[in-house]
Amino acid sequence: METMQPSDSALISRYIAGQEDAFAQLLERHKARVFTTIMLIVRDEDVAEDLLQDTFIKAVHTMKSGRYNEEGKFSSWICRIAHNLAIDCFRREKRSPLLNLDTTSHAFNSLSLAEEGAEAALTREETHARLRELIQELPAAQKEVLIMRHYGDMSFQEIADATGVSINTALGRMRYALINLRKKMAAQPVFYDQNLYPRDAAPVRVQRIAS
Amino acid sequence: MIKTFTHETLLRYVYNELPANEQQAIEQALQHDAELAASCADLLLAQQALNGLRRTPSQRTTDSILQYSRTFLRKE
């Protein structure tokens, strides 16, 4: 039987009341999404680890000082902090760039070699590295919406509000981001090779991702 | 009458942002409209590919954040 997971809101209340384990659960629930958001902007794993810490430190300060606003979703709020920190950092780095262009370093840190074998893991990581490159090639506005929606868990309306455009513009940007990616992916059919996704080998069914 | 859906509506559907009534309408249409179903499948494939990019931070970073939170509590 599936156990009910406490909502983010419940965890925040428990955390503010002094229960540290609630914060550990929040962190566990959101760290990959926030980290991926940062990684896709700064493209440097060490910098991304630092910015992830800065993001959650800001969250700790806000929540423990009683300034947390319960109105929005925690996931959107934390990703907005991460996004802003990453953009600031990216702009600083553009002025004095770090010479770290290796997007495939630490290639295996999230892969289970025992499960899928070294060769399959390498192919998968190479594919992901190429997809990351394709995302970097998107126009800035499209890339921003794609990251905020797909990894930041922000709704299209929240993205529209955060970026000062209409929801239709945000939707249009996402649409063109996916069209652009699809075109580039079609030119490199390995992206659609189902062998790369052995655990999802079932035919595509109409099943939306959980938001 | 056949209802048509824009790509933007389909996009909101696959990201679970449509109100229940519109969601139901699109799900019915997907059963009969092959073109719409193909567009939906394309979006789901794109999502699947994007999901593959998710990365997790190191345990060291996670531990540092938790440690900071515990320390912050003691300082207050």
C-alpha cells in the first residue's frame, strides 16, 4: 500500500516549528530538480553545487525568520531563487569566464554501472550531454521557459508573471523550444532510441507527468 | 461536433495544467484523433528525454545544507 507523503506545506510548518527532519525531506524531494535547473544554466558541476547550497541557505533564512510566504508553491519559489542565483552567476562568469567547458565530467556519478553496464551508461551519458548542448543552443527566452517549466516546476502562469509576459507568450516559447529541440533531435535519431530508456520500454501512452 | 485543440492547450495538458473539464475533453479527443495523439506522443517523448537530464547533487553538498540548517537553529 502506498503511504501518503506529507505536503510541502506541512513539511514547512513542521520545519518552522523546529523539526529538522522535515527540512531533510523537503531537501530530498526538491534537490534534483533545483540542481538540474542550476546545472543547465551555469554548466559547471562545482559551481552548481555551491549555488545549490546558496539557494537552500536563503530558503533556511527565510523560513526560520518567519518571512516565508505560504501563498505560492514551495517548488516554484525555491526554483525561482535558484534560477536567479544561477543567472547572476552566469552573467558574472560571462564577464570573466571560467575555462571549464567540459560538460561530460563526473559522467557516471548518477548512473548505476552495475545495473546497465559501462557501455550503455556511457552512451546514455553522451546522449544526455548532447541534449544539454542542444538546450544551450536554444534562444534565451525559450531556454528560460523550458528550464522553469520542466525542471523548476513553475506553471506557465507563474513563468509569465516572473518573466513579465503573457501566458500565451510563455506557452508559445515553450512550444517553439520543444519544436526546436525536436528538429535537432530528429537530426540525431539516437535520442529516440528506445534502447537508451530500457526501464521505459513500454509504448508511449497518454500519461502526463506529475506536476 | 469535433473540437479542435491548439498546441498550447496540448502543452498545458501534458504538464497537467488544464482544468478537469478541458482535460476530460482532450482525453476523449485523443482516443479518436490520430494526429492529436501523435502530437501528444511527441511531447511525451520530449518530456522523457528531458527527464533523463535530471542530475542529483553530491551527498557532501546535501550534508552541508542540512548541517547549516541545524547550526542556524542553534544560533537563533
